[in-house]
Amino acid sequence: MLTDPLFLLVLVACGAVALILGLGISTFGKGGADNGKRANKFMRWRIIAQFVAVVVILAFVFIRRQMGG
């Protein structure tokens, strides 16, 4: 499974979501008006990254089922 390029893309997409989430949470923790705006921007990017990750996961599942394995 680790040699499947689409599975690796799933891992990268999930890792990107986790990284963006971590950056957003750490920015929220710093406080301040500027950091609050930056944290909200990270959270918006997280939503986009989550959408992409879900689409990639669904594509992976669909393709795996079509291939029979």
C-alpha cells in the first residue's frame, strides 16, 4: 500500500491538514489581534485542505473498489 501513489497523496493531504491545524491552534494561543486574524486565516486554509483531503480519500476508495482490491 505504501507504494500506491494515490495512498501517498492521501497521507500528504492528511498531514497537510494536521500541520495547518497545528499552526492555527498555536497562533490562537499566542493571543493578540494580529495573531487572531492570522489564526482565522489558518483555519480557513484548514477547511480548504480538509475538503481536498476528503476528495482524495473518496477518489482512493472509489479507484480501489473499481480495481477490485
